[in-house]
Amino acid sequence: MSLTRKSTLLAIMSVAFVCTVVISTVAPAFALTKYFNCTTRAANKHADLTLEDVNECYYKIFVGAREYYLNETSVLNAPTQ
């Protein structure tokens, strides 16, 4: 294998590694932001934050994220009056 092919292969592997590391560190940060926003919406809606609201947000964001984002009729997504 020539030096040019080795350096190209090394560059491609390096870029793939960096992309993997960035994705694995950025995705949890977005999840925490969404969780904080969910608890804030719940607290603002009821003027009080209960343990049930916190548990509901935890389930929606971390455990059941796929179902949460597919469900447009969620109680916490409803506009406030």
C-alpha cells in the first residue's frame, strides 16, 4: 500500500472517530435541555412542579422519547390559556 493511500485511510478513520465522539457527547446535552424545558413547561402550566410532573418528563424524554415526539397531543405540549 502506498504512502498516499495510508494517509488517506488514516484521515478517513480520524474523521469518523471524531464524528462518533462528537455525536455521543452532544446528543445527551440536547436530551437534558429538552428535559429541563419539559419540567419548566409543567411548572409554568400548573404554577407548581410536582413529582408526578418530573417523572412524566423523565419518562417522555429519556425512556419514551420516540413516542413522546410522535405524540402531538401531549398534555405538556398543549398551549397555555
